[in-house]
Amino acid sequence: ELYRLDAPLLILIGEVDDWTPAFRCERMETVGPTRHAITLKVYPGATHSFDVVRFEPIVYLGHNLKNDPEAARDAVAQVKAFLAKHLGDS
């Protein structure tokens, strides 16, 4: 539950993220009134750290980490669009 959503929220997460599971974000709800939107995009097959450039797939502290270049490119585009929408292009 989100208790005070004071700004728009963009969540970009990997479908098979075993560190911060996507299902938790999919079930997220706001408590109380808000005029701000939650935008959630789940990348199929992507793990935690899908957007980290130049590292080989590893298991770190028991969690699978693997770069996904396609998801990472899309995530950068999503963030740029989100910021342009909410902050302007300047």
C-alpha cells in the first residue's frame, strides 16, 4: 500500500526479478485520494539489474542478475518520456 503518493510514479521491473518481485508492484494500491498516476511496466524474462550495462549473468546474495539490452533500451526511453511529460523537455 502507498499511503501518500505525492508525485507520479514510474516502475520498470523485470518479470523474473527474484530480489524485488514484480507481483508485489502489480498488487500495489494507493490508500486515500491521489491525483497522481502509477505507471508500471514489467519486462518479460528480465531479472533484477536488467539495465546494468556490461556484466555477465551472476548470482549475487542468492539472486539472479542479468543484463537485458532490449529491456534496458526501452527503460531509458520510458524514463525520458516520463520525465518529459512531468517535468518538460528543457
